[in-house]
Amino acid sequence: MDPRTFATKGNLMLAKNSLALSKQGYDLMDRKRNILIRSLMEIIEEAKTIQDEIDTTFTYAYKCLQDANIEHGISLVASLAYTVPIESSIVIQTRSIMGTEIPHIKYTPMGKKPSYSFSTTKESIDRANEAFRKVKDLTVRLAQVENSAYRLATNIKKTQKRANALQNITIPLYSNLVYSITNALEEKDREEFTRLKVIKRQKEKAG
């Protein structure tokens, strides 16, 4: 038998303290969960907006690419693509939302100045270049928000599990323990009171 369940005033105090801590822990978990869910909803809305924008931009970019291929030929367009410098300005940092580390991307978009000569190309190349630059910018933003949403959703699940354990297991356990120890101590007090009354009557009769 667990000594913590013995009907003593010390155990009653410990059980009450544990119950209070469990309730406080549940309140904290509940607040954390609500904050995380609110943050997740905001990020999901942002992701939807970016996704809609990126779909439209992708469609337009490929249309521009088709026009450039037709006007310049696929081989020239492919060779011009190799002149575009590799992106090296992306730096991934993190920020915390209620203990959840989510990515924060520092990104310096390249200027609009093309990496090819205007004298050898026509406007369709410029349009395609600008459209795909926008696609890249949107892709970086989308990667950040989707990764953030995934991490928040994972932490919400963990927080929900802990909150459920406190609400459905720990708090009822200590509530029942406080109740049973309190009843046992009250029963002891009643028995002691009855015993003292009996002793008092016996003394009065003997006197």
C-alpha cells in the first residue's frame, strides 16, 4: 500500500498541494494550447494567402517562360538561366512561441537587375526573369510558414496530451485522495470525540 494514502494530516497537506499544483499545471497547459492554436490559425491563413499568390505567379511565370522559349529558343533560354547567380542570402534563424521554436528566415532578395545582356534578349526574357524571381520570393515565405505550422501543430498535440493527462488522471487522482483522507481523518476525530465522552461519563459515575 502506498504510504502517501495513509490518513495523516501530513499526507492530507501533501495531497492538497499536489492537487493545487496539478490544477495550476492544467491551467498553464490550457493557456499554452490556446495561444499555440491561435498562432497556428494565423499562420494557416498566411499560408493560404501565399499559396494562392504562388499558384497565380507560377502559372504566369510558366506562361512567360513558354513565350521566351518560343521567341528565343529553348537552348538560349537554358543558357541564360545558368547566368542567374545561386541564392546565398538565406539565413535560417528561430524564434519561440510558448517554447515552440519556429523558423524565421532572413532573406535579402536579389535586385531586379538581370544577369544577362539586354542587347541579346527581348522583353519576354525580362518578363520570365521577373516572374520567377517573384516565385522564388514567395517560395521562401511559404517554406517558412509551412514549417512553422508543422512545428506548432506538433507542439499543440503534445500540449493537448499533457493537459488531458492532468485533467483526466492526475487531478481526479489527487481529488479522490484528498476526499478519502479528509473523510478518514474526520471519522477518526468523531471516534476520538465519542471515546472521550465515554471516558468522561465513566469518570463522572465513578466520582
